Amino acid sequence: MIRSITLIGAGNLATQLGKVLVKAGLEIVQVYSRTEQSAKELALLLNADFTNNTNEINLTSDLIIIAIKDGAITNILTQIDCKNTFIVHTAGSIPMSLLSNFSTQYGVFYPLQTFSKSRDVDFYEIPLCLEASSPELLEELKKLAGLISRNIHVIDSVQRETLHVSAVFANNFVNHLYLLSDQLLAMQGISFDLLKPLIKETAAKVEELSPYDAQTGPAKRFDETIINKHIKLLDKQPELRKIYSFVSESIFQAHKKSDNDIL
């Protein structure tokens, strides 16, 4: 069973994953980061060794977890010899096959969540998406995942890429719309806090309703009077007007066959 781990990366995901693995009784043997300070800070938190030298990466642990930017994975792997070690990456849109040239036992350990260093999350509820090059490694990853989450799924690379794109829509794009809302409100001296109860209720509704059924607003019911008023209000913000018009049209097209619906 996997008990010791070398963690390559010291960013948001690596920090939160390292913390929960240690809490579950696993040993993080070493933390690697390009930046010595980042590696040292996380290593101190995890009671681990650290390095920023690829020649010093510990390859004797039971598992190497690569939790770095997607574009840096290949660069790291070409600098270490891990062909006889279990190795996984944590990326949503990188196929498992990328690891095939570097190890005989490789896989994916992808937590579907947004992470920040300073904000702890409940891993027990986070979907952990697994893929492995062999049944043996898949079983090991399932055991490891089971120590930190009850929400475990075997997802292949094609499925995971679609999942990741969907997550960008549901999380990254939505959060950017929060930013645009905040900026729009600030122009009139209004606090973003006024929207927080609405945001909470919108998120809560999809626990019980499908996104289709949860949709409300002027675009769904095609209230041209309100839509045109909003577009006119955004005359001096052409980018916001463009986004408002595009998304409103998308909502309308998705719901145009429904009966009259009132907010």
C-alpha cells in the first residue's frame, strides 16, 4: 500500500493535497518546487524534506505526485528517472498517456475542486477522478483516495478533459462574472455583499434542481423590454454589453421551447 509520497509542486493544489494526505497518515517524504522558498514553506508545513534541484528529487517513495502547471510536467519528467516508480499527475486536461514514456506504472489523481493555499477545503466531499495504466496501480490509487474522500470515480482521459472544460464553465467563468458584477456595482458605490445571498441561493438550487430548471431571469422568459434596458445601461461598457447580449441569447436559445415563465 502507498504510504510515502514525493510531492512535485508547492502551489495551491499541492499545498491542500499535501496537508490532507499528511492528516490521513501518509508521509510526504519530500517537496520539490522550482522556487526554494516555496518548497521550504510547504515542506515545513508537512514535516518533509525539500529541494529545488531536480537532481535531488527523492525517487524512493511509494508514489510521486506531480501537482504543477500542465506545461511544466514534461520538462520535469525529462529530468528525472522514475521508470520504476508509481507516478501520477493531477491535471484535468493532460492525458494519462503523457506519462507513458517516463514510467511503467503511471496514472492520474485529479481532485475536481478549486484550491487556494490559504483556504482549507473538505476533501471528504471532493470528487477524486482516477485513471491508471494497470489494475494494480488503480487499486492502490483507490485505497489512497479512500483515505481522504468518499467521492471516488474512475474517469478516463477523454472523459476527464470534458469534465475539466465543464468545470471551467461552472467555476472559472462564473467567478469572472462575479468580478464583472463587482466592478459594475462599484461604479455606483454599491457593495458586492448585496449579491451574496442571491449567489448562495443560486448555488443551493442546483443541489435540488437541474441547471435547466433552476434558470430564471429576463433572458429565459425573453423579456425584451428589460433586456433592452440593460443593454442601454451598458452602452459605455462595450465588453460588458457584448457578454450580456451573448449570454442572454444563449439562455434564450436553451429555453425558447418552454412555456411562458415568470421570475
